[in-house]
Amino acid sequence: MFDGLVQRLAAIVGPDHVTTAPGDLSNYQYDGSADSALPQVVVMPGSAEEVTAIVSACTAAGCPYVARGAGTGLSGGAVAEAGGAVIAMARLNRILEIDCANRLAIVEPGVVNAHISDAVRAHGLQFVPDPSSQAVCTIGGNLAENSGGLHCLAYGVTSHHVLGCEIVTPDGELVWLGGRAYDAPGYDLLGVFIGSEGTLGIATKVVVKLMPLQEDRRTLLAAFPTVEQASGAVSAIIASGIIPAALEMMDQLSTKAVEAYVNAGFPTDAGAVVIVELEGLRGTLEELVQDVQRICIAHGSREVRQARDEAERERIWLGRKSAFGAMGRLGSSYYVQDGVIPRTKLPEVVSEVAAIAERYGLLIANVFHAGDGNLHPLIVFDERTPGDYERTVAAGADILRACVRHGGSISGEHGIGIEKRDCMTLQFKAADLDLMARLRAAFNPRGLCNPGKLFPTSRRCGESARTVARGALAPEMVDAAGPAF
Ligand SMILES: Cc1cc2nc3c(=O)[nH]c(=O)nc-3n(C[C@H](O)[C@H](O)[C@H](O)COP(=O)(O)OP(=O)(O)OC[C@H]3O[C@@H](n4cnc5c(N)ncnc54)[C@H](O)[C@@H]3O)c2cc1C
């Protein structure tokens, strides 16, 4: 079927690192989104040179391929919708260099996000971007999605913490974008690559910045009667000139689910809670704590609690990080939406989300990276009820429409992938999309590198686009030259 491709891949990586066994392939059909598709082969390279040879072999065979990190992506990015090869990066998991003097590390793409900070903590350093999935997600996936995290408000997202990367281009060339120092001359191809969702090539080494651990930090939990009051406090904190390291919000449905799940100590009778984390030099935080407390109380908070010790802080963050998982307490399935709005629009958009929930008869819990105006409505549905999934997708699309109408964007951090490609037209004109397509073609002329992602199909935003089987891509979405099985 592959015209000898599987044998060629086995010759590159060794037979133990290639599989076509149905039981193995099924492990690679999903990411964290609702889409799934079976690849035809999974190959696990052990070096950048092997990735180069794999890409060249796939290209020669006209076989589509997609890089895969940990598969925690929430937009279908690592799903092999066109079939073909999944290139699983898990073996490329070495931290190659830690350079404390220059505050950088060079890592392979399969390194788990949290493992970088674990490796440099003893030097008083950290890798800042911290997606809630950081215990398992990889740097390759973070780079491809330009991932954010709980502490990205003050310090920036992945693109602000990457100096360079080595990639294998779809032409099978190994090239460096950026490097060990700031501001490489010429076009900012590193900036183009970061956030390109695996459609422009495969990263094989990443130079990440390391930042010093702060001397002191304080974590506050403020309870508010309503989401609107909590939103007002969020805007007022930033407007006062304070930039917390993290500024998160959860509504009552979320806090109730989390309490039932991990018992984080959230007040379940509050309409919303806000978590504020302040960091800085020892002796500088007390005044900021008082300012935040004053602002929260002025906006109706009835209780602002400061974590007394590290254990209490960790419990609060465990609660926030468990919010997605806790949805299992509310229903059999959930769908995470991800939109951004100017943070001052939070109250209006939250009211619209509530109206959308009512209109579609669905339960929607809300967690927010509130400081960034990044919403994560969690739509609870039952897979077994006919039409429930379709209503959920339609409700999600209405939320995105509200975000765009209020001057925001259809994705804050989870990417477009399969899930939101048909909603790109909400935000971009044909000319914008055409420019993006020409950029993709410059890197990926045959369209074999992660085909079908990011660009709209003939469906409308909000029409269920769930992929259930390999080969489901419309022919026009893969270059005429491939796939050729
Ligand atoms: C519970 C939960 C919480 C989450 N919290 C957050 C959060 O707070 N913030 C956030 O931003 N995201 C969050 N996510 C989403 C997800 O974890 C991130 O998008 C993450 O960066 C994906 O990493 P991964 O290794 O799992 O990548 P995958 O899911 O395996 O792949 C994601 C994309 O990256 C591409 N890719 C992977 N490796 C490479 C490579 N080496 N070169 C080129 N492309 C590559 C894939 O082709 C795919 O398009 C969360 C997900 C879950 C399940």
C-alpha cells in the first residue's frame, strides 16, 4: 500500500520504532479534541537526522505526515486526518544543554514542558510558559501552538521564551531559525514558524530562554457574588498598574465541579472566584497584596484569602489546573472553547455565553485566563444523545462569533487545527487567508506536512466537522501530487 515506505522507515529508525499494528495505530488517532482519524503508520525517530530521512521518504512516496508530541492538543492538530504517517517525537526527549550564564537551554522537541523547569530549578531558573497540561505536553507541541499558560500574563507566551529552533523543512532540509542570541537578521522566520501548528515543518531542537525564579510570591483567592463583579476587579487590577504573574477566574459551575473533584478549598457559594498571584523581590509584595485586596473589596468581593503556605498555594493551583478534568462531574463529555476578547469586555461576553447556553439548552462552565481576556467556556454534552454534539459545536461557534464581534479572536492558545478551521472566515478576509496559504506553500509546497489544518473547508463555522476515519480529507485539501497510496 505504501509502495515500500514502511520498509524504508524501518531501515531509517529500526524495526522496533515503526508500527502498523492496528492496536498501536489506534493509540495515535486522537489528541485532546473531538476529532480522530487513524494513521497508516507511526514512526518514532531518535535523532534530527532520522526526522530528515523520514520526511524525505514520506515526500518521495507522496505520503502525508504529521508530527506528534504528547497529543494533548485541543484543536486536532496532531490528528492524521489524511491518514499517512504520524511522526511521534517522544524519543527526542533529551535536554541537550543548560547554559546558566546565558540563561538558555537547548532541548529536543519531545521534552515535557515541566521537565525543563525541573532540570534548572537548582540553578534558580525556570522555563516560564506553563500550560495546565505542562506535566505531559511537549516543547514541540508548545512551539507549534504558541501555547500560553497560567503565568503568561506577566511574562508572555511560548514565542516570548524561544530564541531559536532547528527544523526539518518539508523539502527535507535541516535549517536553523533564530539561534542562541536575540534578533536574527532577515525575515523573522522563527516568528512565522512558532504557532504554525506543525504545517511548516518539524522542529528538532529548540533554544528556550530561562528566567530567574522570583524571590517571593503571594497567592490570593477572592470570592465574588457575580462573574460581572469579578471581571470588573480583574480590569481594575490591571488598570491600577499591577501586572500579576497570574490572574485567573472561574465561575460557580467550575468551582463546584472542582471542589467535588479535588477539594481545592474554593468557596462554592460564590458566583466567581479570582486567583491572583504576585511575584517579586522579597519585601516588595506586601503593598501590592493590600492594593489587590482593596480593589477586590471595592468590586464586591466578600472574602480575599491569602494562601498561608506553599501547600495551600498548590491546592489552589491544583483546583485551577483540574478544571477541565472536573467537567466529568457535570456530564459524560465536554468541549473546551478558546476565544480571546479585550479584558474589559469580559462581563458582556460572559452574559452572552450564558444566553448561548440557555438558547442551546446546554450546561456551560467558564474558566478564564482573565488577565489576558482568554475565555475557556467548557460546554458539557452527552455523546450518546443524538444531536447533542452538533448543538455543542454550534454553541461553540456562537461563542467565537461573540468574541470576534467584541474585538477579540477565535483562539487564545489552543490553535485552529481541524476544530476551528471553518471559523477562520469569522476573523479573516479571503485576501488574509490567501496570504497565509501562500506562506504555507513557500515552506510546504506539496502540502504533505500536516495537511488540512488551519484553512477553511467548504463547511460553515459551527457545522460539525468531526473527522471519524482516515482519508476523510477533501481532495482539494491535499496537493494534487499526494497522497498516493
Ligand atoms: C487538560 C489540558 C490543559 C491544557 N491547558 C493548556 C493551557 O493552559 N494553555 C495552552 O496553551 N494549552 C493548553 N492545553 C492544550 C495543549 O496541551 C497544548 O496545545 C500543548 O502545547 C500541546 O502539546 P503536545 O505535546 O501535546 O502537542 P500535540 O497535541 O501532540 O501536537 C500539537 C500540534 O503540535 C504539532 N507538533 C508537535 N510536535 C511538533 C514538532 N516537533 N514540530 C512541529 N510541530 C509539532 C502537531 O503536529 C500538532 O499540530 C491543554 C490541554 C489539556 C488536555
